[in-house]
Amino acid sequence: MKDVSTFPGQSNHPNQTRISPRLTRQQVQTIPRLNQLYQDDLWRIRQETLFQLEGRSIAHKTSLVELAEYLGNAKLWQQWAEIKTEGSGNLKLLGRLLQGCSGFKSTATSPFLSQLTYSKTFIETLWRQTLLLLVNGSKDEDLTLYTTIVFCDVFSHHLISLSDKHFLECYTTANSKPIILAEHVVSYLKPLLHDLYWNKPVVAADVKAEENVANLRARMLLSGTKLWNALYERWSRLVRQAPFCDESCWFFPRLASRDDDSAVIGSRENNISTTGHNDDDYMEIDSDSDVEEITGTELENDALADTFRDPKMARVLTSIPQAIPFDRRVKLFNSLLNADKLKTQDESADFRRAIARMMERGDDNDMDIGGRERVEIHRDAMYKDSFSQLNGLGRRLKSKVQVTMINKHGTQEAGIDGGGVFKEFLDDLISEAFLNEDDGDAPQLFSVTPLQTLAVNMDAATKIDILAHYEFLGRVLGKAVYESILVEPQFCLPFLNQLLGKLNSLEDLKNVDPEFYTNLTKLRAMSESDIKNLGLTFEINMGSKQTVPLVPGGSSVSVTKQNVIHYIHLVANQRLNVESSRQTKAFLRGFRDLIPASWVRLFSAYELQKLLGGDDTVLDIEKLKVCMQYSGGYHPSQPIIQWFWELVEEFTQDQQRQFLRFVTSCSRQPLLGFQVLEPAPCIQQIHLPDALLGSENTKKHVPLPTSSTCMNLLKLPNYKDKALLRKKLIDAIEAGSGFELT
């Protein structure tokens, strides 16, 4: 596809960053703010038009109404598309008619726009016209802008009701050679948006400019962002099964801006932690309405934008973060964490005083650091103790937590918690609370889906004070993210969407219950008589005893061929957004005590799972080998170490993941590589007496390798042959045994 290098107002070298005057935050406002300016200006124009009409005659008003009805007839424009009539006047006129449909949100309330999207021919003709202007290098800037804006508005609206199956059939090479390829649309939009966001960014004054190129560029920014995000949301949902383009297709050319800790204005960081929302605001969802106003979600994003030094980068991150590679966004996310920790965990003065007290008293175990939260946890009552001592901390859980473990005999375990003990404690708590491992005392708040991911357990909804437990688990997961501790649980995509504050749709249902999704969507193709024979009404069963109406009086409203689509979407909404809303909101209250909602919106649902649990790609053993440290007399040149790495490389992928979990507590590698593990992974030699290795009988009693996951430490006995090393290592990692706390 031809490179878009002659778009109106764009530089001749799109891959080179344009040098422009430094712009202020007030000029480079966030997309929701620009959208609000655009909507306000539309309202002003409408009011002025109505005022001008007040003095006109009835005959004049009647003729204007007739003209509006004629031009607002979707069939007229569909016929234009079918005969493929060219002409700049038609497209400019259509662009003006759809002025109220532009913006960065999908406008599902415009009958005219909805009728236009029914015609696939109309959409294909728009795409042809868009490409034709590109290929011919049109000098009519207004026409090029109008055509692209109309295509973005119409195509993004068309995608709203399109299933993933039909999307793949119509706009990818899965089953045909379509006129519109989704990948080509992404490739077309990327340089345009790069110019509008970065090279020559749209500023607030452009929105209110008279109808000219500046105003149209502002409108193009809003409508282009809307389509870009609609396609990316689809891509994110399909990325594991059928991605329609490579991930790199979304990346802008290198944006020259800081992405380390200096990218964040630390002094303003605290402003984005809370916005005073009530409980119902914690799961802010995107929805369509006739009046587009700044929502709580967008206010949080405004506050996030204010924390970045570069206003252009802030606009990209809060509107189209997918334009920046994932690893770079992770670094920026870490910058936000580091800036916050400078306030919540700055204990340098307390640490110096604690050292002085310890030296005075001569007690190595008297490491009482002021400002830390201190808890005592019994191993045989881990969840109960953790819930009672940690849940009430709320946002104070951001502070460092000093854990003292009490063994099953009631004795305090030795060791000073310098961070490693807390890490291992948190790993064990999460395993018990989310995965119900170790037969602990935690309630089963999550259940396993058919896809082996975790979803809210609806069977637990009737238990007393259950919401407090969900709020607690939200804080526990938030604390893991805050401390950059990777966790083992894998959540279903609909739950991750809710963590991002997004409303789930019908297509998300297949990511939690594929069989239910398939059966539900089969209703679309059924005949009138087949639907009637099912005897369905607008209600849904929740458990064995409770029936919930989907509409008022739903038990008496029959499902028919005419309303079955509405029924399908209502059922999906009930299953994905309504049923578990109380539990999810409670979880989010806890999670957002530590991690503001706007921070995680830097990522898609799929990326958020990677942020929580690490990279699930094939383990890079060579990079792990480079980062590995050795102690106790081990050295990489020794035969046992060479055997060790040979065995790890020979392991199956599952065994390699088990090994990594055995050593670090997580089966997935860190997002930014093994070099970020703190402390660095290490293999320590454990000396075995020669008598224990002398015969086959005594070899049976040779101890297994053990690990201290709090230190990323593998304690490897000095086995004398490779076969014994293999057996003992596999036995240890597959049994998950041998964890020690040091």
C-alpha cells in the first residue's frame, strides 16, 4: 500500500520527527477535552442556525425541511455509491451532513449514520474514493480530509455490531480477498495520526477555527482516533487466535521523548490517585449518549496526562497508547510507580535511626523501621491473619510491609524482612486466595472457566461479608503490581476489561464461556418458528433458584425473530457486566487504593495480564543463563553447572515454566527480561557428604534441590552425575516441594 506522505498539513518526510515550537499543556489538550470543545462548538452553530431561522417565512422553513429530508435520506447516498458517481461536491456535502457524528466516541444514536452503514457497497465506495485521492495526490485538501473523516465515522459505526467471525470473513484474507482489508486501514491511518498527534499536533484553537484545514484536521484527529481504537480493540480480542496484522503495525515511528523516571512530574503524582468517586464510579464504563460529557474516567486520564512532562506524549498515552511499544509503556508505568514510592516508601531517615538503635542494643533482630506496617502471620492461618491485619490499611498498604511469620508450632521464624520475606508471603497468600492451593482457609472467590482462566465465583455471592473479601483481594493484587511482583493467576479477559473500566460486549463472552457464546449466537440464524418453539422470554436464570428479568416485565415478553438480536445482547450484558458487578466493584475499590485506574489504561486487557503475570512467550534460557549468579563454590565452568543448563534446555516448555516458578514463584519471565529480577537469580551450592552419594541405596536418600523464592535462589546439592541431577531436579520442580524461607 502506498505510503501516506501527502496528507494535508503533513510533512514530506513522515518518518522524521518535525521540529516545531514547544507547545503548552493548554494547547495540546487531551482527546476528551478536544472532543468536548468540538461538541460545544457544534451546539453553538446549531443555536446560531436556529436563531437565524426565526425570522424566515414559513415557506422558506418548509423548503429547508424538505431539503434536509432529501439529503438525509440514506438510500440517496447508497444509490450514489452503487453507481460509483465521482465528484468532490458529494463527499464534501456528506461530510458536512455527518458533522454531528464525528468525535472520538462511537455515536450509536444517529439513524442516518446507522442506515448508511447497512450498505457494504457504500462503505467500499468510500474506501475506494479515499485511496483514489491518495494515489492521485489530490491537491484539494478539504476533499481529502472530508473523505477520510466520512470513512472513519461510517466504518467505525459499522464495526459496532459486527461479530468477530463476520469481521474476519469480511475484512481479512481468512476466506476471501476483500476490497477493504483491516490491515490496510491500519496502515493508512497510522501516518495520518502520527502527523496529527506528533509532527504537527492539533491544538485547541484548531477546533474552534472557521471551516478550514485546521478545523478539519481537528475533526480528523477525533474520528481517526475513534476508528483506530475500534480496530485495536478488535485486534486485542483476536490476537491469540487470528490477529489481522502484526503488532508493529500499531507503532508510531520513534517518538523522541523521555520514557524514564524523568518523564514523570513527581510532585503532581498524588493528584491522580483519587478523584472522590463514589462506589459506583469505580467501574467507569464507556457508553454512548446523546450528550457527550467529560466522564470520571476522562478526568482521571486528564490527571494522568498532567503527570507527564511532554504534553504530546501525554496525549498519545491517554488516547492511543498502542502507538507506543509495550515495553516502553511498561517503563513509563514503572516511572509512575517510582514517583509514587518516593512519597509512600521514603524511609531513609527511619532506616538510619533503626540501625542506630540496633547497634545500641546489640540486637541484630531488632530492626524496627518506623513508617512500615508490621504484621504477624501464622502459616496455618495465612488468609485469616492477612485479611484481619492488612485489609483495614486501605491506601496505607502502599507503605512497606514488614512480615513476621509464625510457624505451626507458634514460634517466630528467624530472619529479618528486608523485602524478600514479604514477597514470598505475598506469593503464598495469592496462591491460596486466588488459586485455592494448599487447602487454606480462604473463601473460593474465583472459579476456573473452561479456558482455564479465573472469573468471579457466583456461587460465593450469598456468603456474609463476601464483598469485603473481594475488596481485600483487590488490594492484594494491587500491592503485587505496586511492588512489581509477578503473580501466577491468569484472569479471563472480561474480568481484565473490568479492571480497565471497560464495558464487555457480546464478543467478549466467548473468552469466558465459549460453549454458551456459541449456543447464544446460534439464535441469530434460527427461523421464526424455531425461536418460538424454544419458548424463550426476556429473563435469565441466575443459579438454580433466581430468575432475573432482562427488561421490565421480561417474563411476559417472548423472544421473536424481530427482537432476538436485542435478547442476545441483553443476555451477554447480564452475564458479563451485571451478574458480578457488586463483586467486581468491590475488587476495584481495593485494587485502586494502590493502582489508579488511569495507570492500567496504558494497556489493553491482554497486556494487563502480562503486566500482572509476566511474559507468557517461550522462555529465553540463554538470557536466563547470562543473568544467573553463582555462590557457595559454584562456577559456570564446573561440570555440574554445565549439566544443569543442558538439562534445563532439554526440558519441555511446561517443565521450564515449572522450573522458573520453583525458583522465582512465577512461571512466566519478567516483561523487561531476567535482568530486572531483584535480587538477581542465583544458584547456591549445597555440599553433600560423600557417603550419601556412595551407593544406589544411599542415593535414594539424597535430598532434592530447594529454593528461596524470596531471593530467587536455587539451592542445588553437588550431585556427582548428570542422571541423578536430572531425576532430583525434575522431582523437585514437578512436586513443587522444597520451598524454604530464609
